[in-house]
Amino acid sequence: PDYVDFKEIIEPLRLLFKDEVRKAGLELGIPEKLVFRQPFPGPGLGIRIIGEVTAEKVKIVQDADAIYREEIANAGIDKEIGQYFAALTNMRSVGVMGDERTYDYAIALRAVTTSDFMTAESADLPWEVLGKVTTRIVNEVKGVNRVMYDCTGKPP
């Protein structure tokens, strides 16, 4: 890009879409575990945090995302989903944890199926998996008391 001061960047895959990069990876014999890794946003985790990005919010989204990825993999459905991730909303809600009142953040889970990554449909995740992910996030991630599922397609 013109805004980068380093002019000798080599980007052989720059013009390829995600599905084309994956096909190329398989053709080259790259292990499926690497080829089908979940895409990571170029701007980093900050794009998955609504509002001000702080160390606390980064930790929340990292922990929630790790749980989500683990449970999707444990359910054996990770290869059926084109992309899935947890995002931290800027919405807070009142809740009760044990005997204490809480005023914590809501996490939004997103999962889509796609053939080309230009358009996508919301993935129909099993309720059992969503329930397990939700329970774990609310119980294990400090600062979260609500989990929502984003069922919006792409483009919205």
C-alpha cells in the first residue's frame, strides 16, 4: 500500500480471496490445520471491540473468543463454518452472579457459512453448543454477564 513506508513488501496472494488462498494452500500441500485456520482481522482484535480499546477489553474478547473456538472445535463443526469469532459490544447490562448484582458487558458471537467470503449466511449452530459456549463465557470471563448470537448474513 502507498501509506506504508516499506516499499519492498512482497504480497503474492494480495489479489486472491480467502477461498482461493485456501485452494492454493491445499494444492501446495500445506497442512489442513493451517489452511483452514480462522481468518484474523487485519486491524487486529481492536476491530472486534466496540468503543474504546483498553487492555481490559482486549483480555475479555481474547478469553471469550478462545472459549468459543474451543467449543466449536470440540463439537467437531469447525470445518463446516467459514468464519466464527466473539466480539465485545459496548453494551452493558444488569445481571446477577451468585448473590451479587453485576453491570457487565455483552459478548456477541458470530458464525457464518460461505463459499467465497464475499457473501455469507448465518451458521445454524446447534443450541447445545451455543448453550455451552454461553455458560462458559458468562462463568469464566470476568466482566461479561450476557452473550448474544448475531444471525446477520453478509452483506447485511
